[in-house]
Amino acid sequence: MVNIAALVNVTMSVPTTNTTDNITTKNNTYPYHKLDRTPVITSVSVISVLAVVSNLTLLFVIFSRKQLRSNVFLWNVAGMCVSNLLFGTITNALGDSRFIYKEWLHGTILCKVFSVFDLTSTHIMSMIQITIVISLFLKVKLSLSPPSDITSRIWTILPYILFSLPWLGEVALIPVVILGEMNDLPDYAKKYGSLMCFHFLEKNTRQAGVVLVNIFFFIILVLSIAVFLYYRFKKASYDRLLADDAMRQDETLRSMLIASLASSGMFCLLFAPFVYMMLHLVFCRSSWCRPNIRLFDAFYVTGCVTYAATPLAWFMHNDIKCVFVEVLDKVKGKLRSTLTLCSGCCRTKLESITVEWNPKQSDIMSQDK
């Protein structure tokens, strides 16, 4: 998630009171690093655990069956899980550790890596959602249209290109982040930023990044609605799907459409308040219109829910749901057999250590007394 704590700290170096024109007015901004963020860190930690469970479960289901892992479309879903684990758990944990120890303890190199991940996470996650929707559009078009050589060749190449684009974009943004330090910051701000690993980007670069995030959100919403409408109109005019195999394929396609729309919808809904806050913070010209820090923390926690919630929508996909139920049944069977075996072993051990009291043993015990 894009970290705006650095932007907050840049603007927090203003006096806590305004003495202009001999009028003392209390400023509602205060140093972000001095706040007690224990409730926020605790909430994010719990959400991160849930995110690890949901994303690893979905990854395990996808890679456990050749039918799923050979599907190029699901590569983007697996990429979404990887980005959730990378940006939603590791990056957040490193960022929150600054407020636990009151400084950055992980070295300069890891600070730069953290800055790259922290400032580009929302961009790459948005790009992955866009590639999922575009790939779904191609899949719908190919499924509900007569096959042709041109579309077959496009479908052979384009999914791989779409899968690689977000990660190539992440690589392209690395020099922008590393070389984008502000030169007009005062020395104490630079020193404080280096101690807490806050990465100060130039103003133009920062604004461009925020605008890009908002454009990505708009594209996700438009594409999701467009794909849904295309499917509905195309399905209404398409009467070739009459055979059982074709109907089963259409059911799979419909479940895939529902899962994709639910995932992208939750992504936009949960991230929208945070994106609005970031947009307001970057383009706010005065220090008096800064957002409330507690509200920022609330939006931050809400955005973190995205990492745990977006994978859950994909369990509505028929193929993933069937494999998940099958794997879950196997796990239940193994647990049941393990518990039965353990209970049998425990019963045998208890029987083996049971002392049989015979008359001789009773006499010996009475003599000891």
C-alpha cells in the first residue's frame, strides 16, 4: 500500500500554533510518529495473518492441480496472491516495525527495497486487477464467438504479455523511487526520514503517482462493467451453447465472471477511501487542510483488508471451488484417520501401564505401610 506517512511527516514540521497577526490558533496537525499506533498495528497484524491464510490457500489450490496451473488466466490470480503476500504482509510488517522500535533497524539496502515495494504496491496491484479483467474479456469473447485463426493466435500470446506487464512495471518504477529523493527538504527532515526509512519523492513525481493510481481505479471499474455488459448482451444473442459440454463451459465462465467482478469490486471499494485520502493529502496546498490522522489510520486498516478479502472471491470460481472441496475432504479424512490412530495408540499405552493388583502386591503394599 502506498505509504503517505512520509508526506504527513513532511507537513508535520510546522508549528503547532499559528501566531500570524498576533492571533494564536491551535494547529490540528501533530507529529505522526508520536502517536500510539498499537491498536492500528494489532489490527493490521491480525489482518495480515488472515491474508497469509487466504492467499496461501488459494495458491495451494491453483498449483495442486495441473488443470488449474496450466490455465494462463489463473496465472494472474496467482500473481494477485503473490502481490498480496508481498505487499500486504511483509511490507506492512516492515513499515509498522518503525513505530514499534521508533526507528528503522533493517539497514539501508532493505530500506530502499522497502521504499520501492511500499510506494509501488498499489500501482502493481491495480495493474494485476486490470490484467485479470482484460484476460477475462478475451476469454468471454473467445467462448461466445465463433473460433478464428486470428483470435486463436492472439489468445496464445496475449495472456503471457498481460501476465508480465505488472511485474515489468514494478521493475520500471524502481529507479523512479530510488532516484526520486527531494533536494529541497531541510536537513532535519532528511535526517528524520533516514532514521525512520521514510522515502521523500519529488512533488511532481508524487503527484503523478497519485494520478496514476486514480486512473488505474477508474480503468478497473470501467473494464469490469464493460466485461459484464458484454457478457450479458453476447450471451443473450448467442444460442449455440446447447450441448452439455458447452453448457458446462458456460457455467464455468459465468462463475469466473462473478469471481472476477467480486474481487475487483472489493479491491476498489476497500481501497477507495485510502486513495481519496492520499489524493487529498498530496494536492492539499495548505497545512490547515491536512486530514485527521486517526481517520487516515482507519482508512489504512480498511485498505489492508483488501489483501485478505480479494482471494476469497475466487473460491466462487467453479474449478477452484471443486478442487478446494476435494482437497478439504482429503485433509479432513487424513485428520480423522490420524486422530483415530492417535486415540488407538493412547488407549494401548494406557492399557499397558495399568497395574493389575493381585494379592501378593497388596501384601507388599501393606507391609510397606
